[in-house]
Amino acid sequence: MFQITTAEKLEVVTNCDHLSRLKFSKSLPYAFTEHGAIQAANVLASPRSIDTLRELMTPPATAPKHPIGFVTPDDRSAKRKK
């Protein structure tokens, strides 16, 4: 991974329409070499890394569940019935 130069940033913005917001960014973005992109893809595609990601994304069974956001009238009536 490396940081691109100002000239490279302008070229990317010119050639890639979907990166037009990058034109107004004050910082220079980072990019992967072709070899680096392949290495990153292989690491993320390994069964061990997928299992690790699943484990990290699964909330612990002992964690209390707290409601997020607004409570609707239906939610209140369901809670009273319990």
C-alpha cells in the first residue's frame, strides 16, 4: 500500500467518474499495488479469516439487549403483554 501523488490523484479523478468527490479532498488517498490487492483478497477469503470475522460480528450471548431508537405504540403494547 502506498500514498498516491497529487498528479496521480488528478489522473484518477479525471478517469474515474465515481471518484469525483475525491477531487475536493485535502488529503492524498492510499492505493494498493496489484500484488498487494491480491494478497489482501487472499487473506480475506481464507476460511480462518471468515470464521474470525463471524465471531467478531456475533454479539455475546450474555450482553443485555437495549432498544435503539424510538419506541412505537406497538412496541409498548407488546411489552405490557409480557
